[in-house]
Amino acid sequence: MLVLDTHALIWAHIGIRIPKKLARRIEAAGRANQLFISAITPWEIALGVRRGRIKIAGDVLEWIHDALDALSAVVAPLDPAIAVDAVDLAWDHADPSDRIIVATARRLGASLVTADTAILGFASSSKAVRVLEL
């Protein structure tokens, strides 16, 4: 089971920066209905587009649905357990999106696919979440 960080979803959908071995693993997870994104990821994408940090042609919501469909990914709901876990993480990191994404992977028992150095540092120091580094 895999959870894609926001940039990992974008990269996987447009076909950049994903090593072939990891791309095959992402594809296999999608085929097995074991590929997820956090409920906060669409918000992060929309905000990035609005602020000009992410370039997407066309409608943002349509792009997100296209990405989910193409990868056979599912949005994991932000349930109370994930919300509380995100707050309770022993991590001095203020970004609520990163905390929710990490908590989503933890609660699902999934590996998190990311290149985010803050998340990678947290994972290596705490073993609180399994990561697959991009």
C-alpha cells in the first residue's frame, strides 16, 4: 500500500522524476487498489496553482480527477484518527499539510512516496512512517 505525497502525485501523473522501479511499484499499487493520496493533497495542488507555484493546463479539479483516474489512486478521507495523529506526531514541523500526509500514511499502514526533505528527515529519525524516497 502506498500514499503519494503531493509532488509525487504530480510527478507520477506527468511522468517525470520517478525512477522506473518506483514507477512500476506505483502502477502495481494502483492496479491492486492500494494507491492513495491524502485528502489534503487536492487542496495543496489548488493552492499551488492559485499561487503560481504549480503549472497545470486547464481546470484544476479536472486535472486532479484525471491524475487520480490515470494512476488508479484513491483519496483517503481525513477522518478523526488521522486528524488527531497529525497533531500528536512528535515532529517539530508546522506545515499542517505535511503532518496530515504523514498521518494518513501511518493510519493506513502504507509507505509514503516523497522527496520532501523534512518528511524524509522525520521518517529516518523517528521511524514513525515508512517512506520510499524519490
